[in-house]
Amino acid sequence: MAATPESKVKKKVADVLKTLSAYYFYPATGGYGKSGVPDIVGCYEGKFFGIECKAGRGKTTPLQDKNLKDIDEAKGISLVVNENNIDDVLFYLTGKGNDPRQLEFDFKETENG
């Protein structure tokens, strides 16, 4: 079975978490599980995190937004990650790397100087 675009994002996030030796898991939803819980939940250096993985321009649902907000309000780390911002995981969990809130400029010299 071919991997879905979202499952590819989950794998890339998991790869980052493995390099950090973070504790994480994929919570079960439905049945006894809770709906709207982020795709990946874990702990790194004493800090709880929830990561919702989306492919492309995928949007979170209102229930996912509520759960992410609840994590924030409890002083945890909540992230929505897609193919373009996987580096945010490293930054927000470790403080290392490029701050995604900062703009990046590319000052290339032009022919006119």
C-alpha cells in the first residue's frame, strides 16, 4: 500500500523525534480514544508536546484546534506541521535552528551592485 502524503509528514516528524530521543506515540482515536487529539503526542526534556501533521494545505478541524489550544493553555507545545515546516519541530522542542517566526531575506548581489 502506498504511503499517503500525511503519513509521509508523520514519518519525517518521527525521524526528527528519534534523533532527539524524544518519547512519543501515535494516539488511537475512536472507541476508547479521544477525538481531535494531535497525530503525535510525546515528551521531550520534561516538556509535553502535541503535533498535528497535515499534507499540503490541509487544515485543522475545529476539534483539533481546541485540543491544540488546550495543550498551549496547559503550557505544553502544540504544533501543526506539513512538508514545508518540519524544521519547526526541532526549533520549538530544542530552541535550535531557524526561528520560523523570523523573516528570511536573501540579499543577492545584482548586476548593478
